[in-house]
Amino acid sequence: MQYRTLGSSGLKVSALTLGTMTFGGGGKFALVGSTMHEEATRQVDLALEAGVNLIDTADVYSDGLSEEIVGAAVKGRRDDLLLASKVRFAMGSGPNDAGLSRHHILRGAEASLRRLGTDYLDLYQLHQWDGVTPVEEIVAALDTLVQQGKARYVGISNFSAWHAMKLLGVAERTGAVRPVSQQIHYTLQAREAEYELVPLSLDQGLGILVWSPLAGGLLSGKYRRGHQPPEGSRGLSDWNEPPVRDQEKLYDIVEVLVEIAQGHGVSAAQVALAWLLTRPAVSSVIIGARTTEQLQDNLASASLELAPEEVARLEEVSRPDLLYPYWHQAASASDRLSAADLSLLAPHVG
């Protein structure tokens, strides 16, 4: 297992993180999995044996049950791993049971700590933007948690670039704790993050944690042109996270994945994960699984090395079109582009 610094912090995280959205299976989360205590402990064991040192959860996953299961699974070995959780979404029906107010952040952190059975979180993340709460209040609440020792580092998730920069700017101006990471959706099928979020990470020193790196199963190799989809699976026309805007392009990507996978004698999923680990600013890729077998397969991606020509083929078949102002920058600003700019524009300039 490779270990990478989380952004510009000194914290080392494994290239793969164990995701736990499948733990619990309560409410809407039953659609992604219903892993209970025994199987969850087995998955934690497998991940730790493979060298994974970061486990990611959230208060909203199965209304806190995921955190409880994680806490039970890591009991007695807390010092051997890093725990990350998140706050933002509704944890009750009251008017202050959601959002990023100081009230909800502090209460949410304390509730997460109780469910996890720990005194501190290694990484506490804002799960989504809150455009109602003043950013100064959000930043101050995070700083309080760090000063109290309840969070070692803080991060953001699912922010737009301007939201992230607004929060970073307030943190810098007020001398408050600064986020070290952003957790985002980023895959061969959905590369929108490359327009702003990846350059932002490179420029501002934020480590990227990737959620749903197989695009909800789209990149598993099971969805192929001319093949019947797996029994009980969603139709591609019904997919909305991530949305499938170009079904033919998706099929093109999967065909390349399958061909490369066959050359290595591995699954298409492993190739999709290994590709992400080659991308700039990616600190760790979050993997979760319904079964032990799926987890074992995903864990094997940490040792898969893709040849430069294979990486190039995957990049080319999935390359996003340049939006404005990027096509204009590629055409007229190529003499003065930074490394952050080139993370998107390099394939388009000479």
C-alpha cells in the first residue's frame, strides 16, 4: 500500500480508504448496501491487513448506524487507524437539525464521537455547502473543534470551487484552521472536477479524496454495449448519481477498461481505480463494497500499475470537452499556464 500526504498537511493516508456508506442499510441507504456488524468487522480487518489506514463515514449514513458499526469494528485498535466523518445533512426534523450552523456542527461532532466511541476524529468534513450560514460562523465552529482536540484536521466535500475559495479565504483572513482536503466525485465517466476542483486542489494544497470511484458501478465492466445489464440493476436512463449524459461515450470507456483489464488479468474495476491513483492531487480513493469479495477485488487495485500508454488511452477516451473560458485559454494563453492550469489544459496545448 502506498501512503500519500493529505494535501499540504503532514498527515499520511493510504492510497485507498475504506468507505462505509454500505454499513447499516437504513432508510435510503439500503439501496447501496446493508452490511451489519459481523461483515463490517470482516471488511475492516481485510482493509487494515491490506495497509488501509483511513476509514470514512458520515453521521447521515443510515441515520448514524454506520458510525456505530464502525465504532464497534475498530474498538481496541483506534490508535492503529484514522477515522473521518462528516456533518451537514439532516439528523432530525427540527429547524436546527441540518446545515452548517455553529449549533449543528458542534452538536453533530459530539454525536459522531459518541457513536464512534472515540474522543477525536482525525478528519472532520463539511458534507455539503450551506449558503445560508455565514462562512465566518462555519470556519469558527471548525476552529473550535480543533482547539478542543475533537478534530485533528478538517475538510470539505461537494463544494464548488468558489464556495471552497470563499471558505479558504475566510480561514486565512481570520487565522482559523484551514481545510486540508476535499472529498469529491471524480471518475473516468464523470471528469467535471477537472475544470475547477482539481486545479483548486493543486493551487491551494488540498488533498482529494474520491467518493464513488466506480460511478455507482457503471465502471465495473458489467454495463457494456450490446450486453444485457445485470439482473436487478438500474437502467442507464434512470441513473442520476452520477447522471449518464452520453451513454455511447460510457460504453466506449468501459470497452477500453475491459480490454486493459484483460491484458493484466484483473477486473475492469481495478483498472478504473488504478487510473484515479495516477491523477494529480488525488490523495486517496474511497472504496466500499457490498461483499467481502468485492472489497478484496478493489483492494487489489493498490498494486496495479498501468503502463503510460494505458493511462493515455483511458485519458483520451474519457477526456471532457473544454468549456469556456478553458478553450479560449488553451488557444491564447498557453505561454503562461501554471501546473494547476495544465492539469486540465495540457492535452489541448502544444
